[in-house]
Amino acid sequence: MKPSTIKPMSIFETTRISEITQKGKTAMTKSRTSLSLLVVVITFAAAALAQTSSLTDAQRAFATIKNMPGTWEGKTSDGHSVQVDFKVTAAGSAVMSEILGHEDMISMFHMDGPDKLLMTHYCSAGNQPRMQASVSPDGKTIVFNFLDATNLATPDAGHMQRMVLTMLDENHHTEEWTFANHGQQMKELFDLRRKM
């Protein structure tokens, strides 16, 4: 038997092996980068999903109201035109609703802790009722019921007692306002569509 001899590689063969090795390293690096990016995306998606599902009913209702900025136009129960402007303010911690018409009025919506959505209505009657929200199971109806008021002469003096906001779709909602005055209740319904 003859001893085997190792034949030296040519420059072409050495270059070719180097190219193959480099392509393999590049492919491996790209795979690692893609995998790392995928892990980051999945992590953020899971965190966002967890945050959304951990919101309370009050927080979800407030998020709905925060998605209403702009001008809404429509009719009152008796056919008069009405305009309501919504504006997110105070770094997203409050929403202002301004009813424009014969008697301009403002309502401010804000959270009080994670479980309580409040509205303060600055009424043309000269008082400021505060109302607390409850939410329907489907999240489309938010009912604000009287909690207390400032500048209310007597408990039965005229004041807004209740407001029911119903989201029919992202560009159409109704507001039903109930005014209580010495045991009598008057209701006013606004049917509003977002001005495009």
C-alpha cells in the first residue's frame, strides 16, 4: 500500500469553500434575526392582547368615548337641529362634549380609578350634576345615572338625572337626556351622525 497523499487545494477551490461558508453564516444570521424579530412581535402582540382583555367595563366605555372626537350633527326629539362636538383633552385623561344650540352645555367624561367612569354635566340650569356610568353587556350602551351635584338648590330642583349614550355604529349614536324637576321627568333624544 502506498501512503495517501493530500493534494493541496487550488485558489479557486479555497475561494469557493470560503464563499459557501460565508453564505451559510449570512443565511444563519438572517434566520436568527428573523426569529428574534418574530419573538419580539409575538411578545408585543401578547402584551397588547393581555392589556385589552384586562380593561374594566368602565375603561372600555371610556375608550369608546375617546374614539368619538369630532363634530356630530342630528335632530332632537322635536325635530330641531343639534350639533355635539367631542374633544379629547388633558393628555387623554378627559373628553369634553359640547352641545351647541339654543343653550350651549358641556359635559366632561373622565375615569375615577379603573372601575368608575364619571360625567360632570355643566347644565344651562346653572348646576353641575355628576353621573356614574354603567355599561350594557355588549358595550354599546353606556348609562350615566345621577350621583350628586354642585350648585343644586334642593335635591328635587331641576337637574339632569340621566344620560344614555348608545353607539349604533362608529359614525352614529344617540343620546337620551332625562331632566328631573320636582318629581317630573322630561326626556330629550339626540340622534347624531359624525360629520365627515
